[in-house]
Amino acid sequence: MRTFFIRRIFYSVITLVILATTIFGLVRLTGDPAYLLAPEGATEEELQSIREDIGTDKSLPLQFGTFITDLARGDFGTSFQNGQPVRDLYFDRLPNSLLLVAAALAFALVVGIPAGIISAVYNGRWMDTVSKVVALTGMAIPGFILAFAMMFVFAVQLQWLPVFGIGSWKNLVMPAIAVGWYFAASTLRLVRSSMLEILDADYVKLARLKGMTERKVVLKHAFKNALIPLITLTGVNFVVMINVATVIELVFTWPGLGSLLIEGIRGRDFPLVQGVTIMAGIMIVFANFTIDMIYAWVDPRIRLNR
Amino acid sequence: MTAVSPTDLPAVSTDTEPSALRRGLGVLGELPIGSTGILLGIVLMAIFAPWIAPHDPLSAVEGAQQFGPPVWGEGGSWDTPLGTDNLSRDVLSRTIYGARVSVIVGLTGTAIAGVIGMIMGVAAGYFGGWVDSVIMRVVDAWLALPTLVLAILMAAVLGPSMWNIVFILGVVYWTRYARILRSEVLSLRETEFVKLAQVAGASKFRIIVQHIVPNVLNTWLVLASLTVGVVIIAEASLSFLGVGVPAPTPAWGSMLTEGRSALITRRPHLIYGPALLIGLTVLATNLFGDWLRVKLDPRQRNL
């Protein structure tokens, strides 16, 4: 277990280094930020002084060295656009993203779990068919198309909900459903398939034979066991969602991390783009690492299997 | 042992195993009608766009107003059934032409990703060792980057053009193939027939081409069919964000951007066409991919 643990940590660090290097190179290829920061018609000297200010006049290896050493200390640098530390900008937006993701996750679970259970218990009946269709469309229809549809119906036509912005719970409803839509479908699928498997298991049959009510069998014996893969999926979803919410955030002008990142890319704000993507990378790598560890702990065969 | 003369064998085999042609026709008959029909329709629409579209997608319809209403709206006409956009262009014609971008990007993007993924996955699985380590670390790093972010950055580097988008999405989505194919190759490498081929002195290249690749082709095909929809959504998202296919080329994603501001001013007719067609296309490719998965892998039939 220990060598496995150490090797996994080593892998995670290498992954992050590759990621940081890729991002560092990629943002610098997008162009010279000085042109975007300078007033229109700026002279070459003015541009040069801006480059000196933000540090892009230095050689690439030197910039990379500063970037990596700062990163190791947890410093993401200062935004080119407004001179604030990237860390502050990031943590300013993080609560909004977390709020959106939490609401989306809640939506996914509230819809996905009951529908999955019903679908498994009434396997093959009309309710199952309905859930299957919902799951299928949920996986297929892109969230931002749904976002448009909802925006038109509920915000423009019925005027129940505000079109965009942030502030009250009403602003949260549509973005949360648009982000959570896909995950509701994947939760439904997972709950349905694991429930179907468990309802067929011997201990569930035994519980029935002992005269337990079907309701108790389903909720107490079967669902409890279906929870294990569900927890894993939800953990992964949580991390994935923070990152896929970008487009939905833009549709509803929700001020989360996704919109921060897009602002950074548009303004060639290198430290901002690097900071936000690396934070996302760290979260994903950490989530994968944790899942690997849990699996290795549960199933010793994985430890030996590289 | 029954004596069977060699001449009997072909007759027996044609009896139990239908000819390749008949098998092909049999599969055609089993194709899911709904999704195949939709996909075929969209591909035909893309190919024959100039003949189907009532107007030029790039220039204003003569005599039409800005944001002209659709045929069911007040003052709408059959000349422009889905209305006109901010530059008085026919929305229906633009939607029809938009299929071209989605079809081309969806298919070629998926193919590029598939070829890169096949090479990387097979190399990692078959050669193992440091080749495997290097490839898998890159895959991990790629997967740790939000795909859309990677695509947006690369689009900012390469500049907006449809072929750049194809290239970018190919480079972004290869990892899903590489991971799965690698694990298949890992177990294939241990099979008898590969071992025998090695003993018989077949070159590595020959083993890969003759024995490994044909055996992962089914999985590859299923992955590809399920990736097309993802790539189409990604292209639409990039165009929606303004870093995709540049104006004035009609693409469903950028039509949605134009439609978003009109939507708020209660002129939703700009988005009906593109939104409906993106949804239908992706739904159909997913249904088709699911069908193919079950068809090619009986173990998966439980869902």
C-alpha cells in the first residue's frame, strides 16, 4: 500500500508539472498582452514599458522559472488586467461557482435517485420507459441548448425567473438545472443499473423470504448498497461540474470561475489563466488520486496491478 | 470420425454462415430507424445545402426587414419560414448551411482524435515500459485540463477557422480513445495468438497491424460513434463563445450567440432551427452509438 501510495503521489505531481508547462506555453502563444493593455495608438516605447511592468519582456526560461517557483509557494502571480493577486480574484469567484455546482448537484441527486429507484423496481413497465427516455435525452441534449430553451420559456415568456445575473435564489434555478441536467441523467443510469443488480442478489431475496415489506427491502437493503458507487460518481461529478459550468455561466452571465477564465483568455491575462486552470487541474488530480486510493484500499488486487 | 471430403466444406460453410454481402444487408435491416434516419437526413442536408436552401445564407434577403418574424408570427411570410436575423438573412437557409460545419467538424474531428488515440493507446499498451509511462502521464495531464478550456486556448493561438477547430478538437479528444484502447491492448498482449505470433518471429509492426489493431477495432468504432456527438457539442460551444467558426459562415453555435441577444428582446425565432438541430443530431449520434455498442459487445446489453 505504501509504495502504491508513493508512486501515485509521484504520478500526480508529474501530471501537474506537465499541465503547468502546457498551460504556460499555450497562453504565451496566444499573443502579446501589451497590445491589449496599452491605449490605442501606443508607441513602441510605451508597449515596451508595459511589458517591463508585467514581466513579459524577460526571456521565456526566466519567466517559467519565476512561474514555477511562485507556484510551488502557492502564489499564482498578479493579474495583468487589474493588478490584483490572482489568488484573490480566484477566491472571490469560487463561492459563486461552488454555489452553482452545489445546487446543480442537489438537482441531479433529487431527480436521479428516485427516478433510478423507481425505474429499477418497475423494470420494464411504463415508468421505467419514461425514466430511460429522460436519461437518454439528458445525456444527449447539451446543457446550453437547454439553458436557451428555459431562458425563453421561463424568463422571457412567463417572466417567472430573471434572465441573468446573481443575487436571489431565482437567479440560481435555471443555471443549476442546465448544469445538473446531464448529471441527473448519469445518476439515474447508475442508480438504476446498480439497483437492478442488487435486487437480484441472494441477501435481498432472503430479506423478502423473511417477510419484509417490499418497501423496506428496496430502501433499507438494496438502496444502501447502491449508495457506494453513487458516492464515487457524485464526487467525480462535483469536480467535473466546476469545470463544465463555463458555457452555462456565460449564457446566464453567472460570475463564477468559468467566466473568470474566459475573461482571462480574452485579455491575454497569463497569470489569471494559469492560476484558474492549474487550480482546476489540482482538483481533478486530487479527486482521481483519492478515488485510486479508496479503490486500492477496498480491493488489494489493484495495488499489485501497477 | 466421419469422412468429409474437402469439396463438401464450402457448401456447409455457406449454409451456416451467410455471405458477407447478405450479412451486410442483414445489419442494414437492423439499423435503428429513428437515429439512422435523422443522421442520414442531416448529412444529406449538409451535402445538398445549395439546392435545398431557399436563399443565400450570407446575404440579406431582398425586401426583408431586420429580425423579420417567422411564418407563424405576425407579418411572417413563407419566403423566410424561420424569419430573418439582424442582417436580414434567411434563418432557415443559414440553419441548413450550418449543418455543413457540424457534419464536417463532427466527423473529421472524431477521426483525427481516433487516429491519434489509436496510435497512442496501442503504443502504450503494446510497448509498455517508459513509452507507456510517458503517454499515460500526458493523458492524465490532458484529462486534468478542462477540455473546453484547452480548446479555447488553442483556438486563441491558432485563430478562428473551421479547419483549425477540427485540428484542435482532434488533439483535445484523443485521450478517451487512448485510455480505453491501452487497457484492451494490455490484455490482448497476453493472449495465445499474440504470443504465438511473437514466437513465430513476426515483427512488432506486423503483430500490431495484423493482430492487435483488428481486435480493438470494434471498441474503437463504438468510441468513435459516441465521440461524434461530443465533438459536435464542443464545436457549437466554441462557436457560441466566439472562438469557433468565424462569421459570416453559418454555424449552429454562432447562430445561437446571435440569437441570445434577440431572445432577450422576445425574438426567439433565431434559435429554433440551430437549437433543435444540435439537439437532434447529438441525440441521434448517441442513440446510434449505444445501438452499436450493444451490437458489437453483447456483455453490455444489460442497460
